[in-house]
Amino acid sequence: MPYNACKPPPSVHDKPANEVMRVAVYDGGLHFALRRAFNDPGLWGMVFVDAARHVARAFAHEKICSEEEAVERIRHAFESAIRQPPEGSAQTTEIKDTE
């Protein structure tokens, strides 16, 4: 099966927007491509919060759990992993200069 990419958000499909992160799941691992994008690293916190809310809404929409429960589970997993990263995470990060 070929790479199964997400479509761009409809609100920016034909706009001069910049993608800042792409995450693929392959062979049980997460594989990232990203641009630093912001001068303040704290703004990435807002990206992660917004992403968590979108994920939580998807779980609620599919009636897997409530949005609130999903947010709580995401928050708990984030707090746990940020203190003690899972084995093997972020070990293959390669930083290249952008063109």
C-alpha cells in the first residue's frame, strides 16, 4: 500500500499556507517531518493543544469516548511522556537546513 497522506485543510487548500508538521505511522513508530516555523518555541505548545482538541473531537464524533475524556487521556499521556520519553522516541531525528 502506498503512503496514505492527509488532504490539506479545506480552509487553506488554495491559499499560500505553509505546512509545519507531518507525522506518519510506520512499522509501529512515529516518523516526523517539520519546519521550526515559529520564533517562540512556546507556540508549538499551542499547535499541540489545538491538535489534541481536533483528535478529541474525532473520538467524540465516532462515539469512542467523550471529548472531555479524550482530552484528559491525551493530557495524561503527554505529561507522562514529556517527563520520561518512551524508549526509542526521537532517536532518529535528522535536522537539515531548509532551502
